[in-house]
Amino acid sequence: MINFEELKLDSLILKGVDKAGFERPSPIQEQAIGPLLKGQDVIGQAKTGTGKTAAYALPLLQAVDVKSRLVQALVLAPTRELAVQITNEIRRLGVYTGIKVVTIYGGQSINVQFEALNHGVHAVVGTPGRLIDHIKRGSLDLDSVKFVILDEADTMLDMGFIDDIEYILGRVPARRQTGLFSATMPSRIIELSRKFMKNPQKILIDSDEPSVETLDQYYAVVDPREKLHFLAGLLEREKPASAMIFCRTKYGAHRLAGELRARNYPAVPLHGNLSQHQRDHSMNTFRSGNVDILVATDVASRGIDIPQVECVVNYDVPTDPLIYFHRVGRTARAGKRGKSYILVTTDEYDDFTRVLHHTKAPIKPLRDSDKQFGFEARRNSGSYGGGYWATRPRNSFYRRGRIHR
């Protein structure tokens, strides 16, 4: 295993790496930093919590000329929270370099962003919609950009940002370096890379597949009318120091957080209908440990670094099996143990069966009574069962309804 000094990073960047407490590169860092430093395009796949941000942030810092106040680096992220997190990481690692980074996203005053851009910045991290707004207003000039990163690219595609991504990349000089980082690698990612990247080096570490060694996964079949009562009993029995509970809809997440507070469980919501101030407050109070429970839609299932999560509860079964892996990837990080629970109602049997068929690690029945439903037999038989799945195209669950963020 190599160390950061062997990667030929600038001494001021290495000083920032040392201050940040990094000792040795993670696998994605070890394999991606070198090619990026050499100017190659890179596709990097690694599960969440493995250091993908630093894998491209360190080469970004080296690529930027801080003597010039032109925008030279651009990072696209799917959500406001992730954009802010990326900015903070770049600033932390580049603390001694003098780099100026600005975050651009909807929900923040555009005048604040105008002022930051007018003062001159080296790198911009933003969400696609607000970036396009600045491009069209003429407040963001991409003519000097030479380093572009798409972070959580699969999520951006799931959220319908493909046209926005193409618009933005179409306004960046063709002579640029492009990095694409993702936890999963669907075919649409490969198509995107063929269109916008030059002979990219593919670095495929692993996916968001849960690790059987560190994550204990359980399911429970529950009556929809008893779901809240069951959840309260689960929280009372397990008493997790920190828990993330995922719902399909914004309304459901907000309502559940309120119902848990009414039962004296300290919970805050996180979803797309909240103002940016409210979302920041929920994230900060959960990260700081002032509340134990974050009830969220899938806006928080990807990329957000919350290292202390002890357990994850899938209050609603996701329609897309990959979303399940993103959710449970919030726990059992950095070698620590974690638990996940998925509450299955009768109308979610097919969705849960699809989850079972996409995971190698076992999801065990929580109670003896859950064994009677035969989900383990369905998983091992290779059959998806009857009902919805048996009568519709294999990929039809993508059209059953978008994830509400």
C-alpha cells in the first residue's frame, strides 16, 4: 500500500492532507489520484464512505492555478447537502493552498452567490439547476474550466438531470479533464461517459452492496395500520444512539417525524419541501447528536457523510432495489458494525422480493412469525413470485413512480 507522499502531490496539499488526519489512501484514492494527476479521464466506482471526494479533490487542488481568479474546476452534485459537503472537503484539504471555492445551489440567495462569483473563485461546486441559472445570467463563465467532476452521477441521472448535465458540459471547453464518480455503474453512466469523456480509465472498486461482515440486515412483515406502533417498539427495544429512517414521500417523512416526536422520540425530518435553513438545521442537529433520529426521503440516502449512524430503518420499501443499498450504506461505515431493518407491508411484497434478488448478503427475518412468508425461499429459488412482477416488464418498477425528494 502506498502513502500520499508517493502520489506526487504538492507539498501544500500534503500539508492539508496531514492536518485532515489522512494516513494512507483508501483503495479508490490510491487508484484514482494517480491517473487524475496525469490528466486522464476517470470513471470511479466505490461504495459510499470510502473516500471518493478526496480521490478527486486532491487532483483538483493540484490542477488549479491559485494565481488566476478564473473558474478552473467544476463539480456537479445532485443535492444541496452533498454540494456543501464537497465544498467543505475541498476547503479542508486545500486549507494551505489559497484555493477559493464557492457552492451554488437552489434555496440560497442568488445575490450571495453573485457576490462570491464576482470576487473571483477557482472552483465551483453546485447542483445542475442553479448552475444553469448562473450560466444563462452570465454570472458564471466556464471558458477557463479544465477540470470537471460529476459526483454521484447515477443519482443525478435518476433525478432527471441528464439534459442539465449535457447543457453544462456543452459549455465547458472540449479540452478538459473529466472525472465521473458513482456508487453504482448502470448502463446510462457508460453511455454518458462515451459522449463526454476521452478514453476514461475505469476504476471499479466495489458497489453499495452491504457487507455481511459488518451489517446485520432484518425484515419484518407488518400491518400498515400497525407500522408506527411497530417502529416505536423497535426503537424502544434497540435504543440506537443514532438512526436514519427512510420514507418514500416528503409528506410521509414529515408526518412520521412529527408522530415520533409526539411519542417523545427526538426526531427531525429531511426532505425537499423544507427550506434550505430547515434542511441545514435537521442535518446539523443530527450530526451533532442533539437528536437521535433523522427521518428522510432518499435525498439523504446518497453521498451524505454522517459517520455515526448506528442503524437504518426502511419504513417504506423502495421501488428501486438500488435505493435500498444506498439507504443501508449510511450505517456500517469505515469497518464499524451496523444494523438495518426493512418493514414490509402486503402491498410491498414484490418490491421487497426484488431487493432480496439484488443482494448477496442475507436479510434475515426479525421474528419467528416473519419466516412463514417464505421470502428466503423466493430469494433462493430465483423466482420473483407472482403479482405485479410476473405480469409486467422486468424494468417496469422504474416507471411505477419517482422517488420523492
